[in-house]
Amino acid sequence: MVMNDKKLQVSAIKDGTVIDHIPASGLFNVINILRLDKIEKQITFGTNLESKRLGLKAIIKLADIFFVDNDINKISLIAPKAKLNIIKNYEVVEKKLVEVPDTIKGIAKCGNPKCITNHERIKTKFTVVNKKKVAIKCHYCEKITDSAHMEIF
Ligand code: CTP
Ligand code: ZN
């Protein structure tokens, strides 16, 4: 990490995971998807931070937390450009991009108000039909929901 005169907008962590390049509007959805309210370690957030690539971005720093890929890839629904930085002893030891999975179970709501998943207690299930724009197709009613209309729960 090059510090020079560049001050970090959110303090550095010693060990853990930094999720960077989250669109500012997606921060609270990412918090929900990863169930961060259940974590009892130190968590710091920043949002509406300036980013050259995203306009405004959000960042989440999780001390002493390391995710398995399968868990972290769920956030690709709303933060497909998120970058994970694994920190060990203050150094970035690994950088990973999130990957959009082939199928999504739960997490998102089907955008079709008539869909059975919106009327009965059935877990939603989707196949990802467009990984670039992140569009998902409901297993039950075949309605396609794109990322702009995606509701997360
Ligand atoms: N970071 C941190 N604590 C550390 C080391 C890094 O919180 N001990 C954070 C930095 O603030 C940054 C991210 O981890 O948000 C990645 O760090 P680094 O690779 O040094 O930053 P950049 O080169 O700006 O990353 P990139 O351009 O790949 O997003
Ligand atoms: Zn449906």
C-alpha cells in the first residue's frame, strides 16, 4: 500500500477483508446479503466516497473475517465490480473480483407480482441469464429481472 500524502478515507485494518468498489447505492444491500449485522467483529464502512471508476463508491472493512467464495459471490447481484482485498498483517496479500454465479437461491425477489414465490413461502430460485448486466430468470415463472429492478431480502 502506497501511502505518500494520500490519506485513507477509512482506517486501515490489520487482518481481514476489505470489500472495495461497491456502488454507493448498494451498500445496505451488501450488508444484508452478507448478514453483517450478525458479525461481532470490528466492521467499518464508508459510503459516498469518490471513485474514478464508479462515481460514488462504498467500502466495507471487516477485521478478522475471511469469506468463502460461495458466500461472497452472492454480492455480485448488486456489486458485480466489487473487489475483495485479503489483508494479513496490514498488507494486501490477495485481490479477488467477485464472480457472478450460474444460479441464485434466495436473496432476490422475483419481479413478477403474480409469481408463486410472492404468494407462498417458497424460496426463490433463478438462473443467471446475463452475467455482464446481471439479469436473472425465475425458475418458477420464467420472468427475467434485471439488476435495476432487483429487490434483495
Ligand atoms: N486496505 C486496508 N487496510 C490495509 C491495507 C489496505 O483497509 N492494511 C484497503 C485500502 O484502503 C484499499 C484496499 O484495502 O481500499 C486495497 O488496498 P490497495 O491495494 O493498497 O489499494 P489500491 O491500490 O487503491 O486498490 P485497487 O486499485 O486495487 O482498488
Ligand atoms: Zn417468478
